[in-house]
Amino acid sequence: MLDIKRLTEKSAKGLPPTREEALGVLALPDGRLDELLEGAFALRQAHKGMKVGVQLLSSARSGGCTQDCAYCAQAKDSTADIETYRAADYRRLDATRARIDALKLARHCIGLSGLRFTDEEIEEFAAKVARLRASSPTPICCSIGFLTEAQARRLKEAGVGRINHNLNTGRRHYPKICTTHGYDERLANLAMLRRVGFELCCGGIVGMGEGDEDVADLFEDIAAVAPEAVPVNFLIPLAGTKLAEAETARLTPAYCLKVLCLARFTAPRADVRCAAGREVYLAGHEREMFMAVDSVFASGYLTAGGQGVEDTLRLIREAGFEPE
């Protein structure tokens, strides 16, 4: 039987769950969920208080990707109806920045589709980041593919403080999700970004046909990366993608909450974020969700819609928490 008190005490000392404990969390009887949430909440309160960071996403490059990630509307073989462009006009990014500042939100996250980039493309993007940073102290996080070390240093110089590079799923399940690049390439990229001095944002997607063992594998590797932020996405099957017809019945509110608690036990000091899917799978369970997480996105997920900013801020307050 899973010893939740011991698991909480271990996590407070910086010791991540063992594989057996991780599997125990995911298989925990629903009747013990309140106990699990209390353990996660103790860690969340100790490191994050009652604050919830709200972040907005904007896209600097959309579509045209050469990769075959099964969940993604921007994948090379996706037929999803999305807007595509090689480089967003600066005014588009600045409009999101201005809204973040006006509402006093936590962070501006900018996504760029694609696996690799030319030095010229990185320089163009870096110039836009530098302009954003010159007009606002709002932290900038980039969700971007594989960078050379020189490109990474240029983005850091421009003012990017954190880079998102998800592992997405466990190593054994990864070939079923993407075949155009490998799991070890992702780990190597994360190691390079850490050497350059970035904060890391590294999480995954649950609901892509994986088993509990794969989820446990994912969080074991996330613990080794030791990121400053852990985004947990629950699959939104998108028309035109390989996972458009994915079976998501296992993503009950109780199971999703167990996954979020496992994320908190794995990275107690990190920004644990419930990202895509929260509006679908955890509607009506926001109080319990915020017992484990301290960060959310508002206004959508690049190619999928989401809850508006004002509604998100109201939801946070109604759940008894405070927007950061």
C-alpha cells in the first residue's frame, strides 16, 4: 500500500518518487485521492503558497513542421485546418505582451514550430525578443525545437529566460508518437540548454495510448532533468492528426489529479502547470487541481482553444487561490 505521508516527507527533502511509488500514485484507489491531494498541497503551499501563475501563449512560427508527432496539428502529415506562417509580425507578439502586462500575468510563452532553425531565423526571432524585453519586464519562455549552442546563447542574450522542451511521453512509448527524431536527442538538447544557463520547462502529454508504466518512466526522466517548470498536458484529440480518434476514457478527473500530484511529488519546487486539457477533463474540479498545481495557461494552446483570461482569473479566485 502506498505510504503517502512517507512519499510527501521524501519529496520535501528533494527525493523524487521511486518507480514503485509513482505506479502506486497512478493506481491509487479513488477513495484515497483526498489523502493524496493533501500531501501534494502541503508541498505546493510550502514552495508556492496560494499563488497561481497565469501565462499566455503566442506563436512566432506556425505550421510547416517536418516532424511527425502524432498529437500535433502542425506535424508534416497533419491535415488540421490551422493558420500557417514562417514568422509572426512583431505587432502580433507585442499585442500579447501588452495584454499580459495590463492584466499583470506571470509569463509570456512563445512557440515556434519546427525541428531546427537557420542562424538567420534565430537572429530575426532574437531581435523580436529583445524588443519585447526592452518594453516590459515580463519573463519570456520559448517552446522551440533543437538549437545549436550558439543559437541558444543568442536567445539567452536577447532575453529568453526559460525554454520549454517536453519529453512528451516515456522512452518506450516514444516511437509510437514520433519517428522523425529520437528520445535521446531531446535529453541531449535539454542538457545543452542547461549548460548554456536556461531555466528549463519540461513535461509531457498524458492520454496518447500509454500505460501507467510509461507515465512513470516520463516522470522519472523529468526528475533527472530537474526542470524549473513541469507542464502536464492531457491529450485533446485534434481533427487531422494521427490521434484524432484517440480513446481518452481513462482521463477521468480522478486519474488526471493523480498525474498532477505525481508531478508535484516529482518536482516539489517547480512551477507545476496544468496545461492543455484542463478545461476538458478537470472542469468542476479546479479546487482539487490547484491543490497540486500553481500554474495554468489561459486563452488557448497555439492550435487549440482554451478558457479566456478573465474567466481563468475568476476561476482561480473562486477556488480560493490568488493569481500571481
